[in-house]
Amino acid sequence: MASNFAASMKDIYISKSDEDLVSLLINEDSLALETLFNRYYPTLCKFTSIYIRDYSKAEELIADLFMKLWDKRSDLQITSIKKYLFASAKNLSFNEIQRVKLNTLSLNDYEDSLNFPDPYLNPHDLLASHESHTEIIGLINLLPERQREVLLMSRLDLLEKNMISEILGISVRTVETLLYQAVKNFRHLAADRSAI
């Protein structure tokens, strides 16, 4: 009897809209989280694995994303859970790519690049170029989360403002404001670094 009741509840939840499930989630309904998880987990794993090229790591990142969603449920102010999940998955992917790049960096990488040197770059320039890239990513990571998301989507992914607006569920004007603030703050951080 109890298992029939649980099965019928799951059927009811499956038919609910994303908006209804988010409302239930905010009110600490774990079945709403489970339903969202079942609805989006496989697609988000495939989406994330496109970026990081490691399906098992993608599964881990997406599972963590849903755990964070549960942890932050009382603070959620999401207009579209689908856009939120995909934007978060993309950001997690980029963070993972950066983490892997920084962890695997070694002198062997530089030795390999020296075997096929760029005729315009000497070894010192190659090293300086990599250090600059690492420093730029480090500065971007210091930006507030929303500014960082918009800046990366605009400059790294080359997404149009209206697409960023749609993914994040915010107005185009807000995207423009966040982008302006991100560039301004980035320049300020870069100027502070160069003064050191």
C-alpha cells in the first residue's frame, strides 16, 4: 500500500512544471529535488562531458550541482531552473577545465612545446604567455559570481547578450550592466596587480 502511494506521488510530481517543482523545492520538498534530478541529470551530464571530455567526472560535477541546489534551496530566486542548471553546469565545466590545466602544468609541457617552437616566440615568451593566461583567469575568478558568468559567456564563449540573457533568466539590460561592471572591476584588479 505504501509503495503504491509513493509511486503515485512520483507520478504526480513527474507531471508538475519546473516552476511548481522549484516552489516545492524552496519549501524543502525532497521529492521535488528528486524529480528535477531525474528530469535533467542525464542531459546535464552529456552537456558537461562535451566540455570536459570525461563522462564520469561530468556525473560527479552534476551530482554536486544538485547537492548545492538542495543546500541553497531556501535562497533560490530562479526564473528558469533549466537555464540555471545549464548555466551552472557550463560554469562548473569551465572551472574544472581550469583546475585540470593548473594541476597538470609541468616543465614537460614546456619541453613539448619547445620541440615545435613558434618562430615568433622564444621560450621566455612562451612561459610569459602562459603565466599571463593563468593570471587573467585568476583575476576573472576574483569577480563576483554573476559578473564572472556574464564575462566568460561573452568573451570566452562569444555568446550574444540576448542569449546570455535567456540562459541566465535576466534582462539584456542587466547583462549589459553586469558586463560593464565586470570589465570595469577586471581592469581595476589588473591595475592593482601591476602596481604590486
